[in-house]
Amino acid sequence: MSAKETIKYRHQSAGQPGFHLYNDLLDGFCSDDKCESPVYLCLDGVAATLQTMDSGGASVAVVLPRGVARELGLLPTETGTSSAADSTR
């Protein structure tokens, strides 16, 4: 069971993926002050590949439009100047 607290949400629309970034309030019960609960990211309508790893867990590659990546804070917002990363596309 979970109790989701939305941090950021975008509804999937034609041609644009949606996302839900949230806290699970039940993860927040920690016994010490240094405990940091995780956040969860659900992506709708994206291309993704998943590869399991021998060491456990998985590696996930997700294709995001730059606008969505900016909304999630993964890229700096556009200020009229291009970054070095943008110029290598």
C-alpha cells in the first residue's frame, strides 16, 4: 500500500509523454534524522530499454523530449544561449 504525495505531474498528451514524480508517504518513517526517503518517477508514453545486471538490479535507458527533461529539472531551462551539451546533438 502506498500514499502518494505529488511533487510534479504532467498528463500524457498527443505526442508528449506524461510523468508523475512523487513521494510515498509510507517511506518517510525513519528512526533517525539522517534518513532520506526516495522519490518515485513514473513515465507514461516513453521509449525505454531495460537490461538486468549480473550484480543485481537493472539499467534503464529512457528517451525523453528535452522539454520534459527541463520540466523535471534534468536539463537547465533555456535562457537564449545553448550549452555545450546542446551543441553536440
